[in-house]
Amino acid sequence: MDAIKLVKLTQKKGGKMSIRPEIRRYSQQMGKLLLIVGSGLLSACSIAASDFSLERVSEVTLSRELNEISGLWCEEDSLFAINDSGNSATLYQLNLRGQIEQRFTIASPNRDWEAVTARGKEIIIGDIGNNRGKFDTIHLYAVNRDTQTQTIKPEKQSYQYADFQSAKPYQHDYDAEALTYHPDVGLIMFSKSWQSYTTHVYHLEADQTSAAVAPLAQIDGLHWLVTGADWDAVRQRFVLVGYHPSLIGELNAKLAIVSEAYQVEATFSLPSGQIEGVCVLENGDILVAQEQRKRQPAKLMRFQLNQPVENRNNIVQLVDKP
């Protein structure tokens, strides 16, 4: 949710508009300035690392209850979703059309819920957001996904950043919004790295409760803020989503295919928006959740990722089906 505050880019000075310092720093460190002029230049294509094509096949508007959706996990016939800080501690169960079917009250605070995934029969909620750099500890809440009660007291696990140092808002790497489960590794958290723009990878083992954790790997080459992740068990790869802000306040949404060894295989530009969650269905379709922002409602989008295709000079077209 605080990403919206980050991209309030302008301040009035003597009747003129100027770029806020934190955005200037962001763009300089990114090494490029992305300027989009007019809605006609909405991200329609991207350069991929290999022969993939990505096609958006459906899009639905979510209930206003999910205006600040921040995490998404799916199985073949249903989805689970959460909202981030400032909202109730509620776990939502949706159908594949994005309609709310059940609500579960979680008897733990929503400090900054940013991710949801599953480990066996447990739904794991990640209270891992830290845009402002105030927290040295993250919390995970585990609930049985077969529960029949509407109010659930979860099991809590806490982990402390081993190298945490007090930091200014949006100028540190102790933030995360992406969490997924790998059967051979356990829970994996990907950082939202405001300072280095390098995605750090944390393994959160179940028997490490209250232990200090440090990155075990990193992902080079993304250069954007990761806000969602899922492990595609069928195709043995990670799918990551996120965005980076432009100077005029657009959030340039991204999707990446990442190997089990944390190597980037392909990247795509998505329609501009505040992308906050992703999950992969067994058939390979990718569901992406977008938070409400400005004139855009909260959305659930469905994509098909196809490979291989004709290279076409490595230009991958993002096409909407009628």
C-alpha cells in the first residue's frame, strides 16, 4: 500500500512542479528513466530472455473488499487472498472468477500482510511488509485450510533479519512482499529491495522459529521491486511479479520466469498497475492480482505463457483476446 505514497512524485515550488528526491534517487540508481507519454504507449511488448509468449486471456474486477489485495495463492478450484496493512485480519477464499465465497477472521494483527502461500494443509500468511524500514522481524501465520470455523487462531513463526540496521523509508532492503513454498526447500521469501535493486532470497525453515535469517542467494537482472512469487511445481520454475515507478507516477508492472537456481529466464511487461500477487494453476495459466490505484479498480488477470514460439527478434507481444 505504501508504494502509492512513494510515487506521489511532485511538490509545488514557486508555482512549478518538481521531482521528489526519493523518486530521483530511485531512477538514478535504476540507471534509466522510463517516460511514458499518453495512454497509447501502455506496455504492450517486452524483451524476453528466451522464446516465450505471454497472452492475457481474461480480466475481472474484484470486490471493493479486496481493493488493497496484497497476496494470492491458488489451487485448481479456488483462490486465497489477503489485504495489506490498514485492513482487517481476514483471509478470503475466492472462486476462479474472483468472487468471494468465504471469509475467515485470523486472530492475529495485520501489521503489514503482504503474501499468502500454502505448505501442505496449511495456509501461510506472510506479515513481512516493511517499506518504512521500522521492523527487524517478520511473522508468519499458519492456519489449516480445511478448517470449518470462521475465526481461526493461527500458529505463529517469527524470524529476525540477521544483519538488520535501522533504515530510512524506501532506502533499504529489509522489505518483502513475496513468499512461496518449495517442497525440497521449504518457505522461500524474496526481498523487495529499495536500496540495491537486487532481489535477495531467504529460506525460512519450519524449525527456525525465532531464528535470525540472512539471504542464501540473490537474483540478478530484474531491476524492479518484487511483490509476488509462486513456485510452479509442474514446470519446476518460479514466477515473480512486481513493478518499478516511473517519473510521472506510473507503476510499470513486470513478470519474470526464474529457474530453480534463481536465474532469470524471461521477463515481460504487463499492463501498468500496482501488481501485488501471483499464482500458477496446474495447467500453467498465471493469475495476477492488482491492487486498486488511482482510476484502476482491483483486478484479477489471467495469462497464458506459451513456449517455444518464433523468436521474432526477441520481441514478445502481449495480446488481449476479445
